[in-house]
Amino acid sequence: MSSIKKIGILTGGGDCPGLNPVIRAATRTAILKYGLEVVGIRNGYRGLYLGDFTPLTLENISGILPLGGTILHSSNKDNLFQYPFEENGETVLKDVSHVGVENLKKAGIDAMLIVGGDGTLTSGRDFSNLGVRVIGVPKTIDNDLASTDVTFGFDTAVSVATEALDRLHTTASSHHRIMVLEVMGRYAGWIGLNAGIAGGADAIMIPEIPYDINKIANAINTRKKFGKTFSVIVASEGAKSVNGEMVVSKVVENSPDPIRLGGIGAKVADELEQLCGLEARATTLGHIQRGGTPTAYDRILSTRYGSYAVDLAMEGKFGNMVTLKGNEMSYDSLNNVIGQKTKNVNPNGELVRFAKNIGISFGD
Ligand code: F6P
């Protein structure tokens, strides 16, 4: 018999379509299969620090499957191992993780499901090292977490970006314009690459393949010669030119990854307007990629992750994250997932090769 009677669920980092289906699947599995009690930890690690816990029941998780965001709310700033306090007008970082551990004990929470990306899961690993029983669940629209083939939220982000490209095509064609769509993805080009292929982009710029703007302009000019007086371009927010840097929009203090990328779309549109003699416009899709209802694929993947995470907890497989390998649920140590071990697009991989086969320029 497992000693687990009560589990906690925490969602941390940026929100992502599929968080609610994970919460729902984990809660239903815990209650219906194992007869456990389930507690939601509100606002990510801040809730763990404050003891802000709320019971999750079959009643109060009902109806959340198609909802975007997270009913538990989230935070991407509250690292309890380096928690900011104001002292004499200065910000001092203190380790308050023991408060979180105490709060779990007081609430009788035997194990925690931690749903997040790299920053959230790094703290998950650190709590695991303190003896907390942790199972990680991989969340991010960026799809850049190591050890798992796909993170939930990614499919929704790609679908949203693809629809945007479809819509941009009609205005590009009507006005003989270059339309540049800037998509998210941080330092990985998965969203840009996949949406670009699905949405019929003429050029795709991703962080893994530094671009030469003259080569992108050549691709557009070649299309012009064949009578195509418009082009649609995807620029991943982390893309950089062969002799340039990524474009940073702001720095967010106290965030595990303080750099916020943004602005490449407008930059590229200006440059292409000059080089190609066509009007150019940029659209930044931003958080629309993260908001709203998850696709069917993401609902199913989130359901599998959430349910399997509880199975793993009941098997005592702590310190691990649930993963998707091929089409099978599996798991891997949190140590193998976090840190600099991001999963990036292979510039020589199959998807890039097929994209090039069909004439998409990467500016390389
Ligand atoms: O990691 C998810 C993500 O949406 C990235 O694609 C993006 O760069 C970043 O988060 C935006 O962060 P914020 O919501 O803090 O602006």
C-alpha cells in the first residue's frame, strides 16, 4: 500500500493551454482511481510560501477541460530558493524553501505534482533534493524541454500561429505586401518552423539557423519574378542574423529567465521593405499563442500527462518528470531535464530539410 494519501498540484511559470486539463486529469485519477485527497497550490510557488492551498474536488474541477490558463493561477517570479525581500531600500534574496516544506507538512500533503517549464521544474528538483516527493509535468508552448518529444501547449500555439498566417496571406496578396509574423518560442524555433510549414510561409527565421537578410530578400525577389508580388515570412522571436544578436524587448527582474525577447518582426519588415521595394508590415502574435482553449491534441496530451503523473506518484517514482517518447508515456529524472539542456530544432534535421525541399528560405 502506498503511503500517499493527499497530493498537491502546483502550476508555475507562464500560462499555457492544457494546464487545466492536466489539473482535471490528475484530480480525477487521484480521486477516482486511488481515493486520494487533492489540494491545489495557488499562484505557483508563492502559494507554497504563503500556504495558499485550496481543495480540488470532482465538483470544482468540473467544466475546466476546454479552458485556457490555469484555475490555480501562476507566477513566474517566486523562486523560494532565492525569494526577494526589501530590506533598507534594497532587494535581498533569501532561501525560504523550508517555509514551503513546512507548509506541505502542516497541510498533510504527501506528494506534489509540479507543472511547469525549466524554471518551475528546477525548483521542483531542488525541493525533491530536500526530500519533498515531486513529480514534474512538462509545460511550455515553446516545446524546448529536454527528455520529452512534445510539451503540452505547443500544438495550440502552432495552430494559432498557422491560422494567423492564413489570415495574413489574404492581406499580403490583396496589397502586394510582405507580411512578417513574429512568433514566440524563446530560444527555440519549434513554433516558427512548424507554423511556417503549416501556414505556407515563404521564409522562416529561427534561432537555430542564423539568417542573412539579403538571402531572405533574394527569395522574395525570386517570387516577384514569377509573378508573386507578395510574401509571408515567419520570424521566431529568438532568431538572429548571421552578424547580429537576438532582439530583446525588456528585462524582467526576479524572473528565473529575465530576458523577454521581441521586436524582430518589425526590424525584419523594415529591412525587407528597403531591400525588396515592396511594402512590408509586421504582426506580433504574442500571448494570443498562449491564451484560450487548447486544441484536441493538447487536451489529450495533458490528460495523459496529468493521469500518468498520479500513477507515477503512487508507484513512488519521485524526482522524475513524465515524458512522451514516440507515442508512449514514460518518465525521466528532473536532473536530465532542467538547466541548459534545452531541446532545439536540428538545423540539419528532417523537418528543416523538407521545408527547404519545398522552397522555404531560412536565409542561410
Ligand atoms: O516560455 C513561454 C513564453 O511564452 C515564451 O515563448 C515567451 O518568450 C515568454 O514566455 C514570454 O514571457 P512573458 O509572459 O513573461 O511575457
